[in-house]
Amino acid sequence: MSKKIGIVGAGNMGQAIAWAMQSLGYDLVVLDQSERSIRACQKTIGCNDTSKFIRGTSYTSIDTCDAVV
């Protein structure tokens, strides 16, 4: 079973996936270009750990993930 999930995009679908994966106990890394989308995702899943949210387009930040969606 994967332990760390990378999510590319923090829009509506990314937020729903992040919420579901966090509810199941997975660690997350969420990548998005938009600071607004990242803040909305943090609010949706109730997570203020900024190390889990990365603004940008570099996929190197999700290299250590067991799965990426």
C-alpha cells in the first residue's frame, strides 16, 4: 500500500482527492501553480502544514511519492 500520495492540481477535483486520501490516512503532497487554489485546498482538507503544499510547476517535489494523481 502506498503511504505518500502526490496530487497535481488543487482545484475542485484535486481538493476532493486530497480530502479522501487524507481521510484514509495517507501523507500528501499537493502541487499547483495557483496560490489561491492551494489555500482553498488547505481549507477544504483542514491542513495548515505548508510543507505539504507546493506552488509551482516543478515535478521534482513529488518524486518521493509512492503514487501521483
